[in-house]
Amino acid sequence: MGENVELFTDEGYLMFGAAIFAFEGVGIVLPIAEVTQKPEQFSKILTAVLITTVVIYTGFGEFCYFVWGDDLDNKPLITDALPPGPVVWTLKLLYGINVVITIALQMLPANSIVENYAYKEIDDGERKTWFQNLLRVASLSATIVLAILFSKYMVMFNSLIGTLTAAPVVFLIPCMMHQILVKPTGFQKAMDIFLCALATGIVIFFSGYTLIYWPFRSNNTKQ
């Protein structure tokens, strides 16, 4: 058991943003559903995947905290707490390769949306392809710059991104689209309204908390 394990710390509210950010890949659910061989089974598979993801993420996080305790302070990546050695080096290498391979899939929805607006007046051809490539290089370069700038504040940055951007994508926008396209009634309509209110509360309260807490945490880190 690690030392100084607490049920709820001063940084507990940052957990909500990080937890929501874990589902940033929700944007690729519909593209996957469109190419599914058996779409009638997709909802059951999606539910099973989400439950499995929640259990694994929560269980792994709790286990690591119980083992390391406050040794995890200022170590947003669990590999930073592991002793150096061939196994840890291999894990870091594999994790890096995984990020490099999957980043194209993660950025696909955002790139597709921006390109549809930016180049909708340009006919398909080599010229449009080069414009698309330049935009993708620019978006990836901006992501790299942000990662370098906020590397020391990864916990706060992930939390802010989760509450400010992922919460609307995960909860608010899908429910609004469901209301507009399906026009549900009864329980489904009540759930849409509840999730919209929940997302709005998350964006306002937890984003505000992170922004207020960020300078305090930064000063303590420097000291």
C-alpha cells in the first residue's frame, strides 16, 4: 500500500475532466457503425466496449494509486513511477508507437469536418489534395507544439480539454442532434435533457475549477 492514500484529494475535481477525456474517440463511433457488417448488433457491442473500458480504466487507476500513493504526484504517466529497465523501456517504446499509429485515426473526424468547410468550393483533384495535406500538417504541428508547451501541466491540461471540449462532444451535441433528428418523447426526451444539463454543468463548473486551480498548482510545482 502506498503512503498518504486519500479518498478524495484537492485535485479530485480534475479527475472528472480526465475521465471524460478518456472517451475522446467517441467521434469515430458513427463512421464505424456505418461500415459494420451486422449493424443490428452494434449497440450491444458498443455498450459492452464502453463498460469494459470504464472497468479497466477505473480499476487500473485505483490499483496504481493504492500501490504508489503520493509517489504519483507530478507523474501523470504511470511509466514515470516505474523503475528504469528493459521492460519499462519496451513499454514506453510500444506506447509511443501506438500513439504514432493511432493519431491519424484520432484526428480524422476533426480534419474531415474542417476540410468540408474549408475546401467545399474547390473541385476534387491534385490541388485540393495538396491543400488537405497542408492543413493536416498544420493541425498536427499545432498539436505537437501544444504538447511541448503543456507537458509540465499535463494533468490540468487534460482535465481542461476533457471538460471544455470532450464533454460537449460526448454528452451535449449527441443529445441535441437526437432531439432534432429523432424528436423523442417520454423517457428518451427526459434523458436527453438531463444529459444536456449535465454537460453544461460540467463545462461551467469543472472547467472553471481547473482554470482557478491551475495557477495554484503551477506555483506549488515550481516550489
